[in-house]
Amino acid sequence: MTEVVLKLSARDLTHADLASCGWAGSDHHLAGVARQLERARTGEVDYLAVCPATDVPVAKAGIDYRVKEGVGTLWQLAVHPALQSCGIGTFLVESAELRIRSRGLGRAELGVEEGNPRALALYERLGYVAYDRRPDAWDEQAPDGSLRRYETMCTLMRKELA
């Protein structure tokens, strides 16, 4: 068996990266990420990219500092589908937690769709604890370009950061 080792780094996601992030979602989703990058300029959010040596993002995550006082709220976490279950999600979450701690904050929170047991297991393995659930919804782009409302139930999770 051959083992492949990727040297990963985390950095700020940029507008230039969006062209190579089609694996993360539709054009509608990436337009929303572009709007969040504008919020990053003001410090309201951080948006991270995880990259191998090629410096092309293979994972992304947003951290919103405005959702709850004193908390970094992780959202829009995604790992390239072909690279899932390779440790990149762990690296992504740990990089986000480091960014939250660097702001002097002691807690990370996130919501995970109840229909996504792999992500739930990852967050539990990383020390996140469920504390509530709530419905969530967003617009999703269909292959024909039309938008429809996607509704789901999310488990809310938190982790105290050392």
C-alpha cells in the first residue's frame, strides 16, 4: 500500500481562490462566499482556505464573530469530496479554533445537519458537544440555475477552547 502525505497550510481565502472552489458549491454559493469575504475586510468574519503545496484550496471554512458575543461560530465548512476522510477536515477545524483563540475568545460553536453523520462524528471526535437543535434554511441552486429553498434540522455544538 502506498501512503500519500500532504503538507497542508491554512490561510485566508481570497476572491482569486473562488474560481478553483467549484467543488464547494454552486455559483450561487460561491457568490455568497464572495460577499462574506467583504465582511472579512472589516474583521466580522474570517474565511479560511486549507491548501497543499500547490496553494490551491482543498477545504474552506468561515468563522463568524457576530453571531454570539465572545464566540467564534464556524460555518460553511467544506472539504473537496475526493479528499474527505484524509484528515483535512480535522486540520481545517483545528486551524479555525486557532484563529478563534488568537482573537482571545474561548469558545467555538457550529451547527451540523442531522443528516450528516460523518461530520457529526468528526466534531464529536474533536471535542464538540451537542447542546441544542434548530431548523435552518438557505437558497440552493439547481443544475438549471434556478433557486429553491433548502430546509434542514441542525444539531448545535460547542467546544470550550483551552
